[in-house]
Amino acid sequence: MNYSARDISIGGLFGALGVAIPMLFHAVGLGKAFLPMHLPILVCGFLVSLPAAFAVGVVTPIASSALTGMPPLIPTALLMTLELAALAVTAGICYRVLRLPTVVSVILALISARVVGALELLALAPLMNLKACLTMYLTQSVLMSLPGLVLQLIAAPLVIAAINRATHSHGPLAGKETT
């Protein structure tokens, strides 16, 4: 797979933010509930190709775990890889391919990520000696991370709008693409 220089630089920037921002949130005790790694990965999904969005979603939690010890590699970072990949790719598909409004794209991306997380837990629960209950996981997942979900719902559209204004375009950095 060939990535453009644009995708590599934007993906690298948002991947680095996905490592740095959680460090700041955890330093002041606001880590887990605000999902600080999710916001830069979500925004990245609006800006890069789908394969690059997937790669950034998969690599960022593993890189963060290796560089900072947060989140723990097993099981948290490994579980976050597919969840964050789904978050970024769904945002990209909704906004760049389907041309849905930013807020709708964010909502669908958040739902997609929660569902992928639930399916991962459902698949791995027997291996982890946990009772698998999809409804319970989704309820707890949304309630425990509600501040982070609200933050993403508010901040991501604002960031995308600011980027679009700054680049004098009507789409994400280089316009809405269909790839």
C-alpha cells in the first residue's frame, strides 16, 4: 500500500497528538472518561485516505503504550486498535465518500467505534473469563465515556470547520474525496 506524503504527514501529526494529548489529560486526572486518544484519531479520519485512517487508528494505541505505558498493551491497547480504526475509517467514509455533514459523520463514527468495541469484548470474553453481555457493555461503555463522547461531538466539528476555513476550501484540507 502506497501512502501519499500528505497522508503520512497528517497521519503522523494526529498519531503524535494521540500520544501527547492523553498524557496531558492523565496528568490532571481527566484521562479515561474524556477519551483523549480518540479525538485526534477521529479528526484524522476526516482528513486522510481510508487506509491511512485505519493505520493511524491501529498504530496509535500501540505506540502510546510502548512510549508512555498508557494504555496497558494487554488487553487495553490491543482492544483499542480496532475501535480507533473503526472510528477513523467510519468518519472518513461518512464525510469524504458519502458526503454526510460533519456532525452526522461524528455521530456515526462514535456509534461504529462503540459497536466494534462491544463485538471485540463479545468475541474475547470467553478467553478473558468474562461474562459477555452486549447490552451491558454498550450501556457501560457509553455511560463511563459520556464526557469524552460529548467532547468529540463538540470539538471534532469545530476543528474540521477551522481546518476548512484555514485552508480556504469547502472540504477536508484537499476537499471531499471519493477514495
